[in-house]
Amino acid sequence: MARKASAGGLQATTTVVAGAAPSSSCQWRAAAVGRLSSLRLKQGLMLALAVLISAAMLVWLVTDPVFGAVLDLLHRLRLEPLLLAVVLVAPLQWLRGWRFAVLLQRQPDLPDWRHFKLAAQLSFLNMALPFKVGDFSFPLLARRTVAADLLPATVAIIWCRLSDLCVVAGMLLVAGAWLITPEGHGAYRLAAAALGLFCLLLPLALAPLSSLLRAARRFRPLLRLLPASAPMPAGNGGFLALTVAIWATHSLIGYLAVLAVADDVSLLAATFAGAASNLAFALPVTGVAGLGPPQAAWTAALHLTGASWEIALASALLTYGCTLVGAIVAAAPTMAWLERPLRAAAAQAQRVGTGVSPR
């Protein structure tokens, strides 16, 4: 009788568990579908906001008279500076890859293909995706490309962006001091230039600042999470030189785009407009594929230096186009569908070396 009772209890328990399993499975599926729907809704709202920002900026920039004048300028543009600007995007990505090699692997030598691939893919994602999604994906990109740990990669991209902001702000202040300071206000000019030089050299102080933070008791529990090899070489002169070279090349690309439509705009004016555009691109809210606030900032800044609104707008669109085309051309060889034959060849060689017959 006891055995029959226990068998009956076991059968009842099995029946209850078997009956509960489909219920929990259905709940899990419903929760997964709910999360997916919420994610798609957020993505749709972000895309709609990006489209709205781009449309609003274009409506503000392009009026009917300006549209006709810009079209006339674009019909008469010179292609040689534009082609050279597109070509310069590849060396720009190489410089960015070199900086990543210095940060992630303490490699002062020239970067290899992996670092160029990392920089090219990151730039393409930053151009193609709104709301800085590209920078958020950098730790995963670095782990997949150069086998970097997630935490050091996160520290590296933070150091890069802080240094970029300092250098670009310094370029904006130094160029603006000589371009838009009114006559008879030499003190303002010297103050703006001094502040710009301070911003340019500020990345050298980031490493001592990190040492002070490590020494502070309040920040010790947080900074203790960082491994000993966490990249903090912002005080390195080579790191600063690479950062300045990156943004100087970026300014040269913008200047070449200006030369396609105008001859009377200086390199310093293009540097000023490019710095304003890059600071606008650093905003957390940008338009579709980077089209919107950066072009508005370029147009307003170049117009402030004395260029006409039509030339400023045309050069802003040309700079954007050269940067986008160059980013696509530089990132195309690094995409997975082009690297698949190389991976297949490596797998084939490994199978042959281990004696495993390929299927």
C-alpha cells in the first residue's frame, strides 16, 4: 500500500511538473517577445528622431535661393581636390589605428592590418549609426579584432574621446582667435589663443590626473577594478602627436573639399569650420548617417569667417560626402564577406596540418 501511495504521489508530482513546464515556457516566450517588441520600438523611435533632426537641419540650411546657388556651385566643382580628399581618408584611418595600437597594446611601432581594420570599422559605424552607437560597440570590436579585453578597450575609447575633445576645442579656439576676433581687441585674441593652446596640451595632464585619482582613497575601490595593464598613456607625447595628426588630416580633407568650389578660403578657415563640425558630431544626438548638426556647424562657422552662405553649405556637403565615401572605401576590405576566403584558407590549412580530411 505504501509503495502504491508513493508511486501515486510520484506520478502526481510528475504530472504537475509536466503541466507546469509548458506554462513557464510560454511565459519565457512572451517575455522574450515583449523585450523584442520594446527594443524594436526604441530603435524605431531613435531612427525617427534622427530623421527629424536631419530634416530640420536641412530645412534650416537650404532655402530656395540658396538651393539654386548651391546647385550651380556643385555643377562647376573641381573633381581633383575631392578625389584627393577621399584618398586621404585611408591614411586618416591608419593614424587612428596607430593610436589604438599605442593604447591597447603599448605598440609604438607602425600598426598592422588589425588596427587599421579596427579604426576603419569604427569610423564607418560612427558615420552609419546615430546616437554614438559606433563608439559603444568599440569594446566588442576591439575584442574581436585585436583580442583586447573589454575593460581596457572601454578605457581606451574614453581616453581617445577625451583627448579628441581637448584637441578639437583647442584648434577651434586658436583658429577663431585669428579669424573672427574684432580689430582692436588684441587681449581677447591672446586670451583665446592661450586657452586654445591650453586645450591642445591638456591631454598631457590626463595621465597625471589618473595617477592622482588612483592615489585618492575615494576612487580606489573603482579604479582597483582596472587591470594593471589598463591603457592610460594620455600623458605620452606620442599619443598627443598622433591625436593632433589625426585632426590635422581631417582639417586638410575639409580644406580640399572647400577648394573644389572656392579659391579664396584659407586652410585656417577650413580648420575652424572643421573643428566646429567635429564638436557638433560629438553630440550624443546626431542625424541619419551623421547628416545634420555637423553640417550646420560647418556652414555657420565658415560663414563667420567671411565665406558666403552658399559656399559654406556646398563645402559642408562635399566634406561630408568625401568623409562618408572614404569611410566606406576604407572599411570595405575589412568586412566579413571579403575576409571569408582568407578564413576558409586558414581553416583548410589547419585541417591539412592536423590530418583531418576536409568535407
